[in-house]
Amino acid sequence: MIHLDRKTITALFLGATLMIMNPVHAGGRVKATVKTENADGGVTTARGAAAKGQNGGGFARARGTTTNGQGQATGGGATAVKGPNGGAGFRAGSYTADSSGNVNYQGGAAATGANGSASTSGGFSRSAGGGVIGARSTTATANNGNSYQGDTTYDSNSGVNHNHACYDANGNEIKCPSKY
């Protein structure tokens, strides 16, 4: 198993912080990419970008990956955005993969704006034999206080299972709106 070492993690966070804090002028953008061979016989990469629009919106993102030359990899990334009218969002995720074919992913996201807020988190695992399991939880709250809570699970042996409920601002369960 490989791990991002302290030096790599520090470089990723320092790079992302510099990009976010760099005085990007209105309408400007900054990007950076680093790729180097590491002591484990693999490659470590880090990428980042940030931009600010003339209307006050902007984004910053960073991601990194490390391999070890024996078929193992680990990595992750994050993105944050801000709209010109106060809306904002964030997502982050990380993964590991090994030479046998096992893969694991965990991630989440959140957003807020004039109409409410939402967040989601979950992940999946794939075994070397091809079996997949995963789960995701999602919540959303409208600006009137009504909310949605849902959970979805997946197992390649049994399929998808989804449960959800909606609540009014006082916490009483209500009928969820239809998609149509």
C-alpha cells in the first residue's frame, strides 16, 4: 500500500493555498502542474488552478496522484466555486487502487445558494473479483425550510436500494415533490 508522504501532502496543500490566495485580477486565471518520479519507483503529480471572474465569481481546484511502480495508486482532489450572487459549492474525493484490481473511492459535495443548500457524500469499492458495493447519502434544504433526505446503496449482487423522505420546516414528514 502506498501513502502520500508528508512532503507530497504539504506540496499539494501549499500549491492549492497559493493558488487560492494569489491575487488573481478580475478575469484572471492561474494554473500549475508538477510531475516527478518518487522514491517508490512511481510518479507523483499535482495540479491546481484558480480563477476569478470580473463579476466576483471564481473557483479553485487541486488534485494529486501518487503511484509506486508496482500497480498501486492513490490520489484525490477538491474544487471550490463561488458565484457572483453568493452561491458557493465544494467537492472533494479520494481514491486508492492496488495491483490486484481493488479500487476504493470516497467523496462528497456541498452547495448553498439563494434557493437553499444541499450536501452529499458516499463512495464505492470494487473488489479484484469484480464485485462492486457503494452508498451515497444526500440532504437538501430549501429556503422555505422544507428538506429532503435520501440514501442509496448498490451491491452488484443485489442491485440498487433507495430510501428517501421529505420534511417541512417543523420536521413533519411530507410528501416529496414529483420529478414531473
